[in-house]
Amino acid sequence: MSAPMVKAEGVHKRFGRLEVLKGISLEVQPGEVMCILGPSGSGKTTFIRCINHLEKIDAGRLWVDGELVGYRQAGDKLYELRDAEVCRERSQIGMVFQRFNLFGHMTALENVIEAPIRVKKTPKDAAVRAGKELLRRVGLEQKLDTYPSQLSGGQQQRVAIARALAMNPKLMLFDEPTSALDPELVGEVLDVMKALASDFGMTMVVVTHEIGFAREAGDTAVFMDDGVVVETGKPREVFANPRHERTKAFLSKVL
Amino acid sequence: MASADTAEPVRPDEIKAIPVRHPGRWVAAAIVIFLGVALGKSIATNARFQWGVVRHYFFTGQILHGALVTLELTVLAMAIGIVLGVLLAVMRLSPNPLLSSASWLYIWFFRGTPVLVQILFWFNISALYPRLSLGIPFGPQFAHFSANTLIRTFVAGVLALGLNEGAYMAEIVRAGIISVEEGQTEAAQSLGMTRLQTMWRIVLPQAMRVIIPPTGNETISMLKTTSLVSVIALTPPELLGAVQNIYDRTYQVIPLLLVASIWYLILTTVLTTGQFYLERYFGRGATRELPATPLQRLRRGLFSFQHASGEVRGASGEGR
């Protein structure tokens, strides 16, 4: 069995006195698509933000591809990583946000090539070629020179996915990627994500409310509530026969 | 589906209503026209305006050079102010408490004392640090100015105005930075961009949209504030100093102040135009359609005049 892409051991996170994560332990294997579900406030978003160190964890350990996130361990001492090292770790993890967060002053293509040029020091013409190819893959080859404000929500989110992919990440994190979209635009984004999982074998951790997506594209469904993992399993099993009351209560509301 | 049965929907008549009358507007317009004519007549006929003197001095070398010095002071002081402002704003938002309090203290001091006092202070800096009186306070880069008393007043003026402006610009830049959504920073960080790259490539360009209008305001304000430097007798003098030098000799105070005023107005107009184009440049991506430039508006106006229907669409794609 290969080493897990993500490994969490007793991850805790507090905001002030509010404990949001109360000991999360899980593993994501390479090529696995894990969907995290749960009511709002259950800590799902906070957890995936911890994976790329946008949030600092307070206790426990978190590894991505065998590397400790945000820290370096020497003996039994932990050292905080320097800015540059955190950046290097993050550059290998793509993230897609609920609110897209495209750079508003840049066109779709500029959004996609910015990080490869600045962070990876890719030559500009190579970055442009790769960027055009990525935008073609998400179905936006017509929109290279369009600014985000002129794109629909679904198009913006597809640019955001292309932007994250441009860094050739080994892991993609999706934070409720379709929650801010009009219902008729959800499908186009989910299609891109499904293709990413099936055609490219991308390892993905997806926080979502889309049960249909989790059932179809997910390898694992994780149900979180109140800062802990309540239930884990194959999506079909979890949705068909939830073992815990809290999972049942949640599913009865969203299904 | 009822409409499908009726053969032809009858189009109702165009509305032809009697418009509401606005007698108040006519009265107000009459008053404004009366006041305007009265003012115009007075300006044209009051011999004490001495328009001949205004015309005589308007393009003289002294005045033109004064306008140039005013522009130089404005540009240099604003350059110092903007660079300092960005630095102070970033310091102010820094998690390091020492940096942010240092920035706070700077802003507190330079906003808290009158700029005229600061100008006099810099002019008299030699009384405080006599050693510097030989040369220029800040290092060898100004060395080519050294020992020249004429330029020393200029440098004192630029420093006073620029350091003062830095305090105001800091607050403007800070407002711009915090106006940019947190998500932009997070997206940049998640791509592995460093803090500096994020600030420089992502946050500041978007903050510019908020920063430019008040900065234009500051520049126009600075153009006129440079006249305060006349108290330290710049040689060669800036615009106000130049006209003062002349009317101290000729006693033609009013016409020469008019000369200065008209030049200030001209320079302000030029700066306002520049601001428009800067705002337009940094507005890209923020609005769906950029505002038309005067030239585009003119062209569009002429075009729609030819085609009375006026169905010309906006020139949104232009200028990118």
C-alpha cells in the first residue's frame, strides 16, 4: 500500500475559545476522491484550510505526501516553517474556493499563468501555452481575454480550477465549489471535477453538499459534525445505510 | 393563449402628454444668468483688474519658470509621499507591533503639526544640525546639490512637503489595501505566492482603484500647497514666489495674483485629465464597461448625430 497523500492525526483547531476541530484523524490515498459532508459549522471548511496551512492547527499532526504541514520536526521538537517553505508546500496543493476568488484585475488567462510565472518561474510563453490548454480543457478557450466580472459564476469557478491546476498540484482541495452558483450552473463545474477525477486520477478532497456528486465521483464519504468525524465509508453505503443518528438526521434534510 | 385567437393585437397610440411645467427652474436660471452677467461685466470693465498687465506678464520667463518649479515641487513631493505612504501603510498593517506603532507615530506627528511649520523647520534644520548645513541631509545621492544654498531651500521644501504628504498617503493606501477582499490574498497564498508577491501583484493593483481618486485629490491639493514654500524664499521661486517678486517691485498686486491663479487653474486642469486616464487604466476588470474618454464621447456624439436613431453601442473594447 502506498503512502497516504493526506494523513491527519488528532487535528485540533481553536478560534479564540471556540474549538472548531476536536481531533480529526483520517487518510486520503493517492488518486482518491474524498467528499466531506456535514452541517454548516461542523468544521469541514476549517479542516481543508488546515491542509494547506491557511489555518494553523493547535494540536495533532497533519501530513501531505509524507511532509508535515507548516512545521519541521527534529527530534521531539517542532519548528515553524519559514515563509518560503510554507509557500513551497502550498504550491503543490491546489485550492478552489466557494467564492472563486479570481484575481479581478487579470483576465482569465492572466489568472491562470500568474502563479506558474511568479512562483515556478516558468517562461512566459510556456506558461501561456499551458494556460490556454488548461482553459480549453475546462471549456473556456473562447474566454482567454475576459475579465472575471464578465464571466458567469460557473465560468469563473472553471477558471479557478484551471488556475489551481496550472501549478501541477499533487492534491486538489475544493471548498464548497458549487455553493455560490445558480442551480443551472452547478452541473458544468461538477462535470469538470468529475473529469479531473476520472481522466487524470487527481487526488481530491471536496467539501460539498452535492450528494449526487459524492455518490458518483467520490471514493470515500466523510460525514463531519461538531468538529469530529462521525462516519466514514463508501458514499453509496453511507448514504444508503447511515449508521449514526446524526448522519441520518443530516441526510434526511439534504436528500 | 387567448391572444393566439385574436388576429392582430391592436397597438395603442403613442402617449402625447403635456409635460409638467417647472416655473421654479426658470426663476433660478434667470437669477444665475443675472449674477453671471453682472460678474462678467465687472470683470470685463473694472479697469483695476488690469488685464493688460495680466497679459503682459502671463508668458514672461520668470512666471513660466515659477510654474515649472511649482510642478517640480509637486511631482517630487508626491513621489516621496506615495513611496513613503505605501511603506507606512504596509508597516501599519504588519503583524510586528514595533513596525505598526512606528508607522502610527510617524502619521501622528506629521499629520499633527501644520505643514507650514514643517517647512520652516526643514528650512532651519541647520540650526538643529549645523554639520548638515554644508551639504544635504540624506546621504550622498543628493551630493550634486551640495553647497548650493539656492537648491538647499528647494530640497527643504520638497522634504517638508513630501514627508508631510507621506502621512496622508499612508492612510489612503491603507484604506485601499483593506478594501481588497481577504479571498484575494488567500487565493494568492494557496498558489504559493509569497507575502511580497501577493501584496505587489495581487493586492496593490486592485487597491489602486480605491487609492487613485484621493491621490489625485492630494496631488491637486499639493500643487497649491507648494505656494506655502514661498515663505522660505526659494530661488528661483515657485509660481507664487515669482509673482510676489514682481509685485514687490511694481505694486501691481491684483493682476499678478490673477496671473498666478490662472496658471494654477491650468495646471490643475492638466492633472485632473491625467487622473481620469489613470483611473480608467486601473478600473479594468472592475467594471464591465470602462467610462468613455472625452474623445470617444465626442466621436460617439457625432456618430449618433449622423444616425438620428443613436443606436451606437458603447466602445467597451477600446483602450485595452
